[in-house]
Amino acid sequence: MAEIDQEKISVVHKYFEDEFPECNIRVGYDYDRMAPKFQVFCTAENYCTIINRAFFFNRNTEEINDWLQTYELSKALADRANRTIIINPEGEVTNG
């Protein structure tokens, strides 16, 4: 299985650091979905996003950053605190 470019993972990690500066960010892997998992641990709330591998393969780093900014993923997470959201290959967000 092809590796996801670490620069693309770093773009998402940086986005979460910028959007949640007081929180701890952890990048892991969801073995059931075979996809990167980003967890944001804050004092009162926790957030989890699983991003389909194809989402990364279908976009360059700039496109990933643009998508994060345009979609305002941090707001989507805040609306779904303590639940997992999944980003599919097309960039659609669903509840996990």
C-alpha cells in the first residue's frame, strides 16, 4: 500500500495546531478504515477526524490546505464535539 506524503499529513496537523492552539494534537491511524486519524484533545472537548487515504492522493498540499480553510473543518468539529467525523475521497464530511 502506498504511503501518504508526510507533507500532506503535516498540512492537516498544522491546521489543527493553528485552529486549536490550546489543545494537544495527535496523529494516528484508523486500522478499520485504513486511514489517518487526527485527534484534538482539549480541556473540555475532544475532536476526531478520519481522512480517507484517497482524499490525500487526489490533492496536492495546497489543495488540502485550501479545502481545510474553505470547509472550515474546525467549525464542523466544534459542532460535533466528542464524535468522529470522516472525510471521504471527494471531501464530503460525514459522522463516523
